[in-house]
Amino acid sequence: MSVLPLVFTSGWASGINAYAVVLLLGVFGATGLTDEVPPALQRTDVLIAAAVLFLCEAVADKIPYFDSVWDSAHTVIRPLTGAVVAALLAGQSGSLPEIAAGAVGGTTALMSHLVKAGTRMAVNTSPEPASNIAVSLAEDLGVAGIVTFAIFNPVAAAVIAGTLLLLGIVTVLFLLSRIRRFWRRRARRRQEKRLAHLGTGWGPRGR
């Protein structure tokens, strides 16, 4: 299927920022830069909705801890968007290629979403917000750059996306121990605070 490289790349990008993918593809199609984008993604209402949601994500994605909450809420949204965009790119409503493309896009989006969410959990173990902002900007620029590159060089873009996905999986697996230590320390501190509060309540004044 000639559209498979673009399907894979859009799936990978959707797992990181689904709204940016819909917005970029829609704009590229509406401006005539490519014939690969279906009319459904070029509709004005779709572009406006994608732009508004992209701005919301651009803010939410840079706030420590809230970005992880945002990621959790998008565990279904991003893979679903990846599957829908992939199916639309494949065309031929109800055909086997469309179903296969949807499966590829959705699965790839889910994998890249899990990498993104895991990376953000690791970044949130640092006390300062600058790292969240830097990682978020890198993700936004990466998605924009690779989706744009995919329009003109789909195979090369798919190779880059696949490499980044593999590197991301390895990185998250490496960071899992750090994430677990952070949450254990956090739970221990909360328990110590509760015990200290209970101890204060049972003191001379608490009686």
C-alpha cells in the first residue's frame, strides 16, 4: 500500500499530539500542497476544532503533573485519532486496506502515546518546570517537522518515526526504575505526613 509510510508516520505523530496532526494534514490538503489528504480533514469546522484543541494541549502539556493527567485523559483519544486519520488516508470506505491502515495507525499511536506518557512521568520527577516546557516544545517541533517531511518524503519520514519510536521505548524502559523510586518516595512522604498529623492530634492538646 503506497500510503502505508504516511499512515505509520501520522500514527506515530498522533500518539504525541493528535490535534497537531489533524491540523497540519488539513492545512496541507486545503492549501493544495498534497493530494493525499482526504476532504474530511480539510473541512473548516475540523480545522477550527483542531486548532483550538491544539492550543489547549500546547498549554496543558507544559504544566508539571497536569501534563500526566492530560496524557491519561488522551489514552483513548490519541490512538483513536491515529486510527481514524490512517483510515481516511487509505480511503476506499469499508475496504480491507482501510481497516488495515486504521489498525496500523491506531497501534502506532498507542505505542508512541505510552512512550510520551512514560517520558513525562520521568520528567515530572525533576522539581523544576523548565524541563517540561523544553520536552513539550521538542515534541511539538518534532511532530510538525516529521509530518511536514512525510508529505514530501513519506518513506524517509516513516524510517525516522520508527527509529524515534524504538528509541523512545528503550528510553522509557530505562527510566521505569527512576519513576518507581519517585512514586515510592512520594507515597512514603505522604504516609509520614499522615502519621505526623495523627501524632499531633493525639498530643496533650488533641486530647
